[in-house]
Amino acid sequence: MARSLASIMCKSIAGVRFANSNASKSFSQRILHFSTTLPDDPDTHEDFKPTNKVENSGISLEKIVEQDLKENPVMIYMKGIPDLPRCGFSALAVRVLKEYNVPLSARNILEDAELKNAVKCYSHWPTFPQIFINGEFIGGSDIILSMHQSGELKEKLKNVSDGK
């Protein structure tokens, strides 16, 4: 049922003719024509244009990462936010960390590609999520899960209290 409904939807969407489009353009090219995610888009009001708060603050991205790790005993750089993860690995990491009732700080790396690259450079680790405990890079969701299952994570988090 769901598959047939999806098929009907795709066929109906693909059959839609857009103004100012020609048959040689793919469906995604026609859709992207209407996208307003470009920072220089003249049709987007100033209030709705993407901003880079880090860039406007005058602080380097490396300093932002260092400050995050200094001020937050448990820091996760993830896709999405803890209450609404945008990938399964980020969701798994958050779920494991929430088992310990520790204060969890996070940054959504999907909002800022430059911050994402700065975190990669800082940790020398290419994938996300990236979890830091007391300023130390621990790893991703697979490492956190393994440490949780072995009891190592409980030991790492014993000095992190709800009061911090």
C-alpha cells in the first residue's frame, strides 16, 4: 500500500510542468530552481537569509571548539540536536549518554559546514557524531556504545555531575 502510494506521488510530482523549465532539465534541477537556500538570492528577505553567527563574532572556529570543550563536560558535535537528531548514529549516541543523566551539550554541525570542518581538524576524526568528555575526544556512537556495554563509560562519566 505504502509503496503504491509513493509510486503515485512520484509520478504525479514528476509529471508537474514548471514555468520557465524545459524538458531537458531533470526533476531535481527543476525543483532546485525554486530553492531559496542561496545566500545571495535576491528573492529572500534579509531576515530569512542564512547567517553565520561564528563568523560574525570575531572568534576563530578553533577557539569556539576549544571553548565548547572547556565549558561543557560532555560535548557532542552531531547531526541535529539531542531532542531531534538528524541521523541514526547521532540518535544512538544521545540515547546512550542520556542513560547516565549527565548534562549534555551539543552543536548541530549541519548548520555550519565550516564548524564541521573545524571539529574534524581538531579531533583528526572524519565522521560524526563526535563525543568529548572532559575535553578528551572519545569517538563516535560505536565507541560510546561499546564503552557503555563494557562499563568504561560509567567510569569516564563518574566525575561529571548534574551540578556542572
